[in-house]
Amino acid sequence: MTRHFLKVTDLSPEEIRRVLDRARELKCEPIGRAFAGRTVALIFHKPSTRTRVSFSVGVHQQGGMPLYLGQGETQLGTSESIEDTARVLSRYVDAVVIRTFAQADVEAFAEAATVPVINGLTDERHPCQALTDIFTFEESFPASRGRTITYLGDGNNVAASLGAAAALTGIHLNLALPEGYDLPDAMMEELRGLSQAYGTMLEVFRDPVAAVRDSSALYTDVWISMGQSETAEKLRALEPFRVDEELLASSAPDAVVMHCLPAHRGSEITDAVLDGANSVVFDQAENRLHVQKALLEFLLAEEGK
Ligand code: CP
């Protein structure tokens, strides 16, 4: 059966654990033949440094060929439908990674595809990032179950997928968001359902200091996501949620600082914190490589069943 990874919950908690355990092995032994003779298409309709490069390098390191298809380089979306493109690419390649705007487009592509499809970010979700976030958090806190991550800033796709991944791995999540910049109601409902099902806590805070008090990680992301326009009102609302040394000092002394990157230094996070001793941000970026290789390996193995 073809398995896709369009959202975190496309994997069970046990499958996530298998992928993260395998990623730990791959981090120690990155070169192999797991994807020998395989081709992975990378369809990107938005810019990317980490997702594009980590998937490309990861496939190459395991003997496969990454095939980058940028915006305007295929017939997709202009003279060919999403479904027909999915059917045709499935005849050539062994898996597809897509970064685009609408979650519905990735779902339509996967519905028609006969090879695994991976969501490399949509406006709604960023599940590969979220798996990596948990992997990175567990490097600092191997006994992660019952600890708390606080996400601060804009209620966006990264926060949404982090929330799902935290619930499925037994980690509590605080969302420190200014009023008016919450996650969409449907997403909050989904996250509350997951948190209830897996026995974790999910709490929304308007006060960033209260939010980080007992946290093991402070996580932030850009305030203005790709494709959004900057407004003075939004920046004003987010100002108190900046991750700076004062806020970091309000959390546990061993708390780590996380950011999915790219960072807008001086905006959502200060240089001192991003480059400081508590930051695991560049490990987080590196770990995309290991986790996505393990994910691809898992999905391709499922094809053979
Ligand atoms: N974090 C992340 O997805 O980075 P890119 O946008 O550079 O891929």
C-alpha cells in the first residue's frame, strides 16, 4: 500500500518512534545504498534552503537521484492538472516531495499518485520540520515525555505541525501567541483532540513570560511567513514575544532554544540567543537531513509490503 506523509498524523506514534530511532543511526552512518537506483522528485513552488538541500543531499548520500522541479519548470498548474502530473511522475520516480501553497493541492496530488508523497511545507502544515523538531529536542532531553515546549510568535504552519508531533510523542505544548494571531479554529480543534487522545497538555498563553516558566524549549519562527505581507500592526503585536536573553532567563536554566530557520535576527529572536549556549538551532537544521532520510526509507519500505 502506498503511504504518504502529508501531515504528522499520517504516521502512528510507534512509526514516528521507528523513524526517529533510524534517524539516530543514520546520523552516525550517513552514507549507504538505501535509495540505490531510486529517483525522488522535488517539486518546489516556494523558495527553500533546508528542505530542498537536505532532501537532495540525503537521497544522494544513499545512492539515489534527487530531481529538482522548480516553479514553472513542469506543466503542473499551467497546462496539466495536479492529478495527471501525479499519475505521470509516478511512472518515472519512486517518491515525490512537494512544497506548495494549499494543503488541498498536496492531498490531491497524493490521491492520484502511486508512489509516496511527502509534504515539504504548505501554508497549513510543515510535518517534516516537526519530526525533526522532536528529534532535536530529544537529543537534549532523551526522556522527553512529559516535558514542555513553548512555541512563541505567530500561529502558523510550523506551530500547527509542532503541536501534532508533540502530542504524538507525549510532549506538552504551550502556545504563546498574541491575540489575533492564533492558529485557525479547525487546527486548534485538531490539536486539542490529539492532546486529549495522547494525554498531553496544550495551553494558549498571552503572556510569554508565564508561558516559558517551566519549559524545556523556547521555539520561535519568523513573524511574517512566506507569501504574507508585513504590517506594522502585526509586528507591534508580536514584539513582546521576541525570544531574547530576558525571556530565556525566565525559563528553566537548561532550556534549549529552537527555530526552524530562516531567522530574522533582531525580529523574532536576538543574535545573542540564536548564537548563544542554549541554542540548538543549527543542529535542528542539520537534523532535517537525517530525519528525512529515515522517513523516505520508511515510506519506500512500506511500498514493498
Ligand atoms: N525550515 C525550512 O523549511 O527551511 P527552508 O524554507 O529553507 O526549506
